[in-house]
Amino acid sequence: MLQREEFNYASIGIPYQERFLTREQKYILLQDWPSNSNCEKCGKSSADVIDRFRNTNLVLPAYKYPWIVALIRDDQVICSGTIISQKFILTAAECVFRPGGAIEQKCQLLIPPQECYHTPGELSIKLQGEITLGKTITIKRIKPHLLFNYAKKMNNIALIELEQPLECSPTTSPICLPLKAQELKLGYNLSIAGWGTHAEFDYNDEFYTLREGEMVKVETSNCNNPEVPKIFHKQYVCAFGKKQSACQGDIGGSAFTRSGKSYYAVGIVSHGNEPKFRPLQPITFTNVNHFAAWIRLFVRQLPQPWSN
């Protein structure tokens, strides 16, 4: 159901010949893409090889950002996720929290019990295909942050371990985790991409197309939840965009930026509960840099940035 192909791109002004890479461009991409099948390198975009991507909120081809995946429940995209290694996906803890957990008292405890979260068999990962979603990957283990608080969206981060290691390619490749020295400064641009709906393009829910946008980092105070003590504000990144924002299907996806030859994850979309985007509403992201040590506790073999 998720791979239906009857979507009418012409209806939004995208010519047929611009929906896909040509045969020659695909050949160049495959020839010039460095060998990385074991995912030892991170942060490379297909756009670095083929300068052919249209400036639109639709990502064409979808694998311009090959680290983005979809989290699936009951054949529906519920969240986005980010490949960070050959076996691990980074996402938001709220994405793996059971829908009923938001109102169950036991799930509001300091340490929510395991039954508040989905089991691996209830969810799956879909990689990117040429236009929409592609191969399905089964999940081995779900690891939310032990102190995740659903109501306040504190410690809103989770790791998903895959049953089998990924074979990396131009359409499937990890993003890099930031170094401490790469903390994004105020006013800097960051990119977001995900499977959420857009107010201007209200597509059939059975057809998912990746969309992207640009946002600007602002003071965390613009996004602060008054119920969250100030000492915890460092675990958030706040940003807004004049034309783009995040919405339901984007939660769990990454906000990222480029440094040198590679792209780095800056944040995880955390607060994006509106069904359609609100351009001037700041969005809260989980600060990946703040949780880098936690990630490394479980992901021992992280890829290295490209040097050329």
C-alpha cells in the first residue's frame, strides 16, 4: 500500500523528466559514489555527486538525504528516523511510546515501565526508494532513554537496533554525529526533511513523499516549556522557518547541517504535533550533541566523516 505510484506530480508543476535521475545520471552516481557498503563513512549526500536536485520542498530524488528513514506501524508512517550506523536508527522516544501511554498513570512515572513502549514486532523501518518508500527492515531492539518524560518531552531520544546490518549505498547511508566543537550557533541555518503533510500539498495518506525545509536556530527560550526546569534546557535546540516547519510525520527525524565534506545531525524533531505546518511557530528539537555520550554507550561502531 505504501508504494502506490499513481501520484500526479504534474499537478504541482514538476515536469515528468525532473521526477527521476536519468539513466546517465544514475550511472554517474553509482560510479562516483565511494565504496561504503559497510557504512564506515557518514554524512555524504547524493547531491554531492549529482548536482541535479530541484529547489522545492519536495526532495527529488528522495535519496538526496540517504540517512532519512520512515518508522512504520500498521502500514502507516508514524515518524521519521535517521541512520547513524550500520545497525542503528536515531529517533524520538515519543515515536516508540504507545499511544495510550500518554494517559496511563504508570507511564508518567520517572522511569516508565517497558510496557509503555512498542515492542520491536509492532514497528518496522522503511528505507528510501527512488521516489517514495522502499525496502522494509525488521527491528531487533528498541532503546528509549530511561528517563523519557512524555508530557514534558524531556530526554526525548531513542535508538532502534536493526535485525540485520544495512548495506550502504547512494540511497542508504548514515549521517554523522556532531563533535562538541560543532555546536550550532544562533542564527545558523539547519535543514529538516521528513514524511509529514504540508498545508499546500495535501496528499493522499497512502502515498508518502519526502519533503525538506530550511530553519534558523534561535534562543532556546523561544521554545521553552514552562514545566521544564531551566537546568534541562540544554537538551533542546529551538529553530523556526518562515516558509517551513515540522509536522506529525516529521517527528523523530533529524535537523542537520553541513560542515566540510559531511552532514551532521543537530537535532531530533521533538515537538511537532500539528497535523499541518505552522510556519512562524518555533519548533523544539532534542539536542543530539547533548546526548552524544548516551548514544555512544550503545552504538560502539560509529562511522567517520568523509575526508574527500
